[in-house]
Amino acid sequence: MAANEDQEMELEALRSIYEGDECFKELSPVSFQYRIGENGDPKAFLIEISWPETYPQTAPNISMNAFFNNTISLSIKQSILDKLMEEVEVNLGTAMTYTLFEYAKDNKELFMENQPVHIVTSVGNNISIRTHEVAPSSKKSHKKEQLSKTQKRKLADKTDHKGELPRGWNWVDVIKLSKTGSKDDE
């Protein structure tokens, strides 16, 4: 089978697989983009794959130079491209665009684990960017709610010595409900 026939078959397959997928974008019949991650996700990235004339016998061109990826460090981009090129070597000679997109989706967390998270906040006309280093096993600390003395006293009156509500506190008395019906029901 000629390279162009392979490309036509893969193009048809990609169109049917990603029909309605907002992450997939066909730039041309030989160039595609796929967004890995949700729109607001600070660790989302965009992969662009384009096919040369002799694809799939030769490797596709993979790029992460889209504006969408501006917040990703160069070392992370290079690391992702290196891992994708390893996948290309394994799949050389076969249709691999879908495989590469799925590989990137499956390994998104691994790819982006060392990427700092940028948070952009806008107050009036001032825009500030804060960078937070995210540890792989970071635990979120929950701030305890501050109660007044009156609120604490009311809570203590409702609960037992462990701070739990007594069993049956929200039960409904069935006998009282049956007595509240209308007199015509009798």
C-alpha cells in the first residue's frame, strides 16, 4: 500500500474517532492538534503532529511550539517530545497519530509532575502571576472554622461528648404524621 493510501485511511479513522471531541483539531489533512487536559487545567498542553510525504514509513513531525504551551518550561516540553519520539520508534511503519495522542493522555501526570503551577489573578488593571511548586504528595491543610462562644455552646448542647449528633436526631415520628391527616381520610 502506498504512503498516501495509508495516510488517507488514517485520516478517515482519526476523523471518525475524534468526531465531536473538542480537544482534537484538524489543521489540514496532514496536520493535527490535540489538547491534553481540560481548558482551565494549568498542566494542560497541546501536541501538534504533522505528516511528511513518506509517513508512516518515516516519523511524523511532533511540535509543542503552540502559544497554548507558553507556560510550560522548555525542559518539560523537551522531556515530553523525547518520550513521544520513543513511542514513534516503536510504532514506525504503522499509523501512529492516535497512538501518540492516547499515550500523551495516559501519561499526562507523569509528564507534568515537575511543572510548576502558574496562577494568574487579576485585580482591577493589575495582573499578577504567582508560581507554586507542587510536591507530588502534597497534602492540603484544611483551615478550621472559627466559632463564637455562643455557637460553640449551642453545638455542644446538640451533640454528645464526642461532637456527634445523637442517634435519631433527624427521625420523624410516624404516629404524629398519621394524626395530622385530614378528618375526611377517616
